Amino acid sequence: MSTTGNNSETKIIDGKKIAAEIRAEAGEEVIELKKENIEPCLAVVLVGNNAASKVYVGSKVRACEEVGIKSIKLDLAADISEDDLLSEIQKLNDDSGVHGILVQLPLPHHINEERVTEAIDPGKDVDGFHPVNVGKLSIGIDCLTPCTPSGIPEMIVRSGIEMSGKHAVVIGRSNIVGKPMMNILVQKGAKANCTVTCCHSGTDHLAEYTRQADILIAAIGVPEFVTAGMVKEGATVIDVGINRVEDPEHSRGYRLVGDVDFEDVKEIAGAITPVPGGVGPMTVAMLMKNTVKAAKMLQHS
Ligand code: GUN
């Protein structure tokens, strides 16, 4: 394996710029829908006071404003009963003016997330977490797909990198990223058609797999886990992690790092996403796309 790397040639994939392009495209589609008297509308449900969730929900509502999507924000108390939350979701399901429903996770411990996810109308499930959408994705039927993994092929292809025929290795098997990522990458089509390997906490000799990746996607939630020795020279490295690490020199007392040791890996990768400014902004942009898609699906149903 080379130890020299190719730092001068490494492409830093600009997630902010690509996300802005996608939001602009969604905005164009919204203008067309409004000509047909359809105003796409996203309902965002926040339960309790989780500080990170509040930040995420705020950025989703702001993106809606920018793109021209109407948003409804439901701020529900942390001690709301599961039944009351389910009846709020039912009201949104029944409201023909609402096209997308997103319940921000995690939920307080007394609420069963699975039951809540399954209560959302699959046609309005802009997170793509409902088992109907999970099943459709796995058998290649067009559907609403999870925002974070859906944004990753967009970043790769819009950076001029070919995906078809490449070996993609996903580290992580969560229902939000790892598993849907595998299902997206394996489908036929220009923005997929990969040979897919999934590694996880049970994988022996992990680096033997990651070093074979043309496209390496890290979604494990362990700060700076992926180092240069785990990466093939010239690989495309996508970092899904957002981890807080203590840093007394930073005004907030912490800094944000990904699952990839960026400074180390950029010496060997062909292309790499930074944290922040990589995958993060893409998630919200894909949510805008999904909301528009849900509005179009409802229009044609
Ligand atoms: N919490 C962390 N990521 C997500 C996401 O993609 N959707 C929702 N609803 N909650 C989250």
C-alpha cells in the first residue's frame, strides 16, 4: 500500500454547495406544483426538549421557507402519552393539505418509536422509515427513501464520480443510514449499481474489507474511527458521522468531527466529504425533495 498519498489531487466534496443546488431544484418543482394549486406542506413533529433535535427541526423549517414549502411545526410536551401522539399523527394523516410528516427522533423513552413510525401514512413518510417504504426500497419499487443515504449518491455523482460497477463498503447497519444505504447502492441505475459490502461492530478484520472499497461510507458514530491505513488510495470516502469531542480551546467547549480522521484520510482518498459541510446539509435538502415527491404522489393517487 502506498504511504505517499495524493493530497494535492484529493477532491473535497462540498456538501453545502450540492445541497444548495438540490434545494434550488426542489424550489423549481414547488413553483410548478403551485401553478396547479398544490402547495407542498411538511408537518414536523418535535416531542420534548432535546437540544440537538430542536436545532435539526429549526434547520428543516428554515429550509422549507427557502424552498417555498409550507411547514407546520408541532411542539409537543415531553410527557405526552403515546396515544395522544398517535392521535396527532392520525390528524396529520387525515389532513389532505399535509403532504409530508416527519417525527423527529429520538423520542422520549416512554414512547415506542416503532409504533409511531408505523402510524405515519406511508405516502406521507418523508423519512422513508415506514416498513412499507423499507420493503419497497428493498425490492426496487419507487418510494420515499431515507434522506441521509439518499443524498450520498447525489453527492458522488454530482462530483463527477462514477458509481456503476464500483465496490461500495458501508460501515454501520442502522435502520436510518446503514441498511437503507446498502439497498440504495445495490439497485440498478446510474446513481447506484454498486457491489455492496456492509461491515459493522460484529465484523472481524474490518480493515481488510474497507481497504477494498472504491466508495467507503462511514456511519458508525465513533469519532475519527476511519484512518488512512483503512482506505484504498484514490477511494471516495463519505463521512456520515457528526460527533462532539471535548475541546477546551473551542469557544463551545467541543468541536464537531466525523467518523473519519479527515486530515489523515485526505492524504490518501481520491475524494472525501468534510464534517461539517459534507453529508449534513444534504439530509435537509433531500427532505425537501421527498416532500415535493410526496406532494406529487398524492396528486397522482
Ligand atoms: N434523528 C436523527 N436523524 C433523523 C432523521 O433522519 N429523521 C428523523 N425523523 N429523526 C432523526
